[in-house]
Amino acid sequence: MTTKRQPVAAAAFTLVAGIFGVTTSAQALDWSGYFRAGPGATKKGSARNCYGLAGVPDGVKFRLGNECDFYGEFALSQPFKSGGLEYKATLMTDLYNGATDSGSSKFGAAQMFAEAKGFDVAPNTNFWIGKRYYARSDVHIVDTHFINLSGVGAGADEIKLGNGQLGIAYFRVDDTVADVTGNQPANRFNVDYSDIDVNPGGKLRAVFTFTQGSFTNGKTGLGLSLQHRQKVAAFGSGDNTLWLQLAQGSAALDGRVGDGRAGSQTKSVRVIDSIHWQVGKFGGQALALWMNAKTVNPVTQAKSDTTTIGLGGRGSYAITHHFKMVSEIGYSQSKPKGGNVQKLAKFTLAPTLSAGPDFWNRPEFRLYVTQAKWNGAANAAAGPAGLTGSGDGKTTGTSYGAQVEMWF
């Protein structure tokens, strides 16, 4: 991601800093962001459709030509120096609308935090407090952070330990169950030991999670995520990343809090393998996911046992420096124990104008056509409206449109 400098905004920051007697380390404000937007359609008299299995966890909805929303996030950050410290303040706003231009858009502050380094008690440790996106590890083609310690909290990281780095953090969640009267708050503690050299070209990360529902009938939870990233010569500039994740009780697989009422019988395990490659003009990313979740409803005590599978990939081939053909195929499946198997397959073809020939070059301006096919069980799980949202009982769909995606 590249960064734009905004001299006017920087001058304002510098003026304020001067009033309060603070010196800045750089006369520029960092502005960065991401957004995706564009029109799309499915058929006459219908809003466009996007295809995903109902009630299935994140990580198995393949997103190219399959996003009906628009979303943007824009961050301002400014470094300062004061009293021998190096510190930085960050503010990020975000905007979301689940449809093209109908319904209400949600505008909020996604991040607002400060961090500082150079305190005499621990000069090499970075301390932070606030609301932030934190310690995330994602697979882009499914828009999912499989490790995601984001939230409102405080912590310290960049602590050198052995041949890796240690981060410790505390988070507070005000309400873990939105549909229950009264707040259901929880505490979360994370220990993140990362960048551990374990083999040539390979690094290990271990994230430990402890959660505690801080209310009557609130439960504790434990979680563990292991991530190994390996450079692979055959993938050019790419690599292979493998995750093994376990969670129990009120802890979620991604390292955050799940249902603060969930007891020890609620257990989840997830294995993900993702590769990224860029070999000459051909680049891409692929994913294989297997997950099993056993839950016990804290109110009714009803039990469920569901296994989810996701498999797919996106490839791009540079025909010229600025024109790529991009395609994506994905398959997802969900089977509750004793129930019917939901199945969904999709394929997207997207001629694309791009800033460059590589898979990660942005912005991308895409035209796309998406074809999807699913079974009756997927319709039934989605409710009376079915997977298309119109209750027509169809098990195939075609969508088309245009989308811009960029980060800077």
C-alpha cells in the first residue's frame, strides 16, 4: 500500500502542535485508505444478487463479482516527537452501505488510537491505547481476517523475545450478545508471539486468547491460533500460509470474543491453507478451508454440529501492462450433523484495467459476469426468500456489473 502526503492537513497539525509546544518529526500527514464500489444487476425487476450460504462463517464466500455492497475506509495518521518519545495518533473513518444506493449508509470511526515508543522504562517497546484494527492476518479473495485482534483496548508490542517478537493486549467488549436485553460485557486478553524463525524461509506465529464474560452467567473461553508462512521458490514472489485454530467457550476462532454466554461444550476447530503466487504475467491466490463447530445454545441448550468446507482461487493474467484477465472459481459447502448439505459453486470472469500487471496492483477497474449454482438445501437454509432473495425457488443465477477496488 502506498501513502499520499497531504501538506495542507499537515500544516494544520503542525500549527496545533506548535500551540501546545510539541515538535513534529515530519511535516506531513499520512493519508491511506481502501474502497470498493460499483453498479451491478441480476435480472429485470430485481436487485442484484450475491451468492453465499446462509449462516455459514466467514471465509468461504469468494468475493470477485460477488459483492453487493460498497465500502470505504480512510485513515489519517501523524507522527510526533516529544520528551524523547516517538508517538503517532491515528484516526480512521469508514462508510458502508449494503446495497448500491438504497437503504441507509453507516458512517463511523473504525479506528482512533495513539501509540508511543521510547519510554525510559522500556525504550524498545511500543505502547498503544484506543480503538484499532490490530494484528490481522487475512486471505484477500474471501475478505476474511482469520486472525483479527481488533477492538477497544491497550497493549504493548515489538517486545523482543528469543528469535521472535511478543505482543500483549487487553480488550473490553461492552456487549457480546446484541439481541439480549441489557449489556453482556466481556474481557479479552491476547498474547501474540510472532515472526519466529523456525526453518529457512519459514516463520511461525502463535496467538493465545483468554476471554471472560463479565456478567451473570458469563463464561470463560480459550483460543489458540498457529500460523506458518513459508516462502516457496516455485511461487515467484508468493508464499504459502497455513493456519491451525482452536477455540472453546466464549472465545472465537479469530482471537476475539464470541458469545459471552457460551460454555465449554461450545468448541470450534479450523484449518486453512492459502497460497499466493506471481510468476511472470500469471498471478493469483487460492484457499482451502475446513472447519467444524460444535455449539450449545445457552438458552435452549439445543446442540449443533456443523462442518464447513471452502475451496477456490482467483487468477490474473497480464495481457498488457495495464490490462488483465481475471477469473475466480469457488465452492462452499456446509453440513449440519443430521441435516442436509448446503452446496454452492460460483465462477466469475472479469476483464480488468489495472495500475500494473501483478495480482496485487491496484486500482483495478473491472467488468464482470458471475454465474452461480446451488442446491435446494441452500435455498431452504436461506429462508422463504431463498438464496436469490425473491422466493423464486431458482438454483442458478447470473449477475453482472462493474467494480473499482483500490488501496493507497
